[in-house]
Amino acid sequence: MSSGIRMSPTERWQRIAAAPDDEIDLAEAALVIAAGEYRDLDIDAYLRRLDEMAVMLRRRLRPDISNSESIIALNRYLFGELGFAGNTEEYYDPRNSFLNEVLDRKLGIPITLSVVYIEVGRRIGLPLHGVAFPAHFLVKCALREGVMLLDPYAKGASLGLDDLRQRLETLRNGIELDPAMVRNMLAAASKREILVRMLRNLKGIYLRQGGLGKALAAVDRIIALVPQAADEYRDRGRNYLDLECFRAALADFQFYLLLKPEAEDAGEVQHKVVELQQLAARLN
């Protein structure tokens, strides 16, 4: 939860990025991402809203309730009573990626609805974890009888391995997959992985809209979380290049090659490095 100290969103993000994964407050971090877009965002007020949602639900639950029954109650509360839903009509609306907007509008994409689901569920005692499934973020919960996979974008629907295999085969143009391969994709995502995926979604949306400055801010936050994420340096270098920040682009391309010298596009990036070194020499 919030430390109660008044910090700027940038300072707050630096603190989050420096923390061990198990000490990161996922909801707070998601709201700090949103504060980059909404300068006057009251992060702590939205954290209190999540607390209040959980208190309201917990009052209705028996003390001896099972996890499976708690999931049914959570689904009924979030999707039936409060009306949270996937924004199928405007999937790429940036507001779907900001937790404050998702809480206000009750609309989101798989990952932000999953964050709401995890955070409210955690507050009522459910051991929920994110699952970075390809193209569609999911949630899982340990039960006495096994693990339940849930899709908050589909109102908390429970999914079996066959459902997931079919989804993957659709993504891969019908290529059949071994069920063991599907199971390997169901590991619990760390909080850092969840936040990086949220930021990459935002980066992609901003780039499609031509928002180079906002895309750059998203990459900066990814790199703060995962300093060895080589591809992000390459992407930020391209971003800097589009913004005509040539020395910054050069530094990022060079660091990308240092981190990933055997990359498939290493030759292309090295060519850019040579061009930018020549340009920098002329600018001196």
C-alpha cells in the first residue's frame, strides 16, 4: 500500500522499481502508471476504493467459505453487481490501460481487469496470481482439487486446458500444440512481468497514435523495472531517432548491441550506430 509520503509519480515509480517483487503493491504501481497521464490523480483514493470494494464483499462471505465459493462470489460481485466488463468495442482506447479509468468506467482489457480481480480477490483472502498467457492475460487460483484458470475479460469464466490450446492454435494458424506446451505457459507472472506487460500495451497504443513522447515515457518505466530488457533499449533508440534526439538514440542502440550482440537485427542496428556516430561527429 501507499507509504503515506507525498511523492511525485516519478519518485513513486523509482521506489516501486527498486523494491523486491514481493514488496511491490500491484494496484499502487498500476495507478502510478496512470498518474503519468492524469497529473492530479489521487492514487491513495483509488487504493481506498479497492479496499472498500473488498470490505463490502467480505461482509457477505462465511468465515469458512472455500476458495471456489469465494471465486463465485467475486465473479457475481464484480461482473454481475458492479458491472465490470471487457471493452470489446474500443479495445485500443488508452483508458482501458489505466486502472483509475477501469475502476471509474467499469471497462477494461484483459490485463487491467485481471489487476482489479487479483487486487479485490487478494483483499478477501484468495491466492490469485496473474498468468501472462499469449495475447490474453489470465488469472489462476489454487484450489484443493487443483488450479482454476480464470478469464476476467469474460466475466471470470473458468477455462480448461482444451480451451487454452484452442486459443493458442487459433493464434498460430491452426498448428496443433502439445498440452504440455500449454501447461508450460501457465506459470504465475511476477508483479514486474504484469507491470511490464501493461506498459508494453500502452507503448503500442501510443505508437499507433503517434504519441512518441508518451511511448518514450512508457519505455523509460519498463527499463526502470527491468534494466536488462535489451529490446526496450532498441525500441527507445528508435523512438529517440524519430524525435531527432540523435545522441540518446546512439547510446541506446549501442547498449542494445552490448546486451544482445547475437540479435537477429544486430547488423541493422550496427548500421544505425555507424550513421549516428558520423552524424554526432558532424554536430560536434
